[in-house]
Amino acid sequence: MKVEPFQIVHEETNGQHVLYLAGELDLSVVPQLNSALEPILQREDITLILNLSKLTYIDSTGIGIIVSILKTRDRLNAPFYVREIPAPIKRLFDLTGISKYLIEEAEA
């Protein structure tokens, strides 16, 4: 079985910054994700959206990063949404309790 490398595509439109995450989000890709988040995470003037439609796996480190994003954006009172959570990952979010804190947004 071939494992696809983790990829991030960042699109910005009208103050909305969408990070499209693809592949496996685990400990090994944390530096890559942190680099993508660093210039935008603390910005109160933008909407941050994670599109997870192509995410195939997430471990506890990945969940921890999402919780950290959620806490940071909440502290700043800055908008943060997730889009297109794959069913297996949604189930994991439900089991860990993170789902009740995430706001899912439909693709515009």
C-alpha cells in the first residue's frame, strides 16, 4: 500500500485563508503544518478554515494541533472552521470529544 505524502495547499480569498490538508497528519509533519500556520494563526482579521477532505489519517499529535488552533482562535475571538471532514476522521473527532468544539462550514 502506497502512502501519499502529507501536503498543504494554502488559498486566500477575501480574507478567508483555507488550508487544504491531504495525506497523513501525524508527528512527522508537525513542522510543515506549523510553518503553514505561523503567518496566519494569530491574525484576528482573517477567517481560518481547514479543509480536511483529502486527509486520510490523523494521530493524537494531529488532534492536538487542531485543539491548539481552536484554543488560539477562540482566545483571539477570531473565526475558525473546518470543512469536509472524512467519515473515519469525524468518528475519531466524535470519540475524542473534539467535534463539539469544532464548527463545520459548508464549502461556499
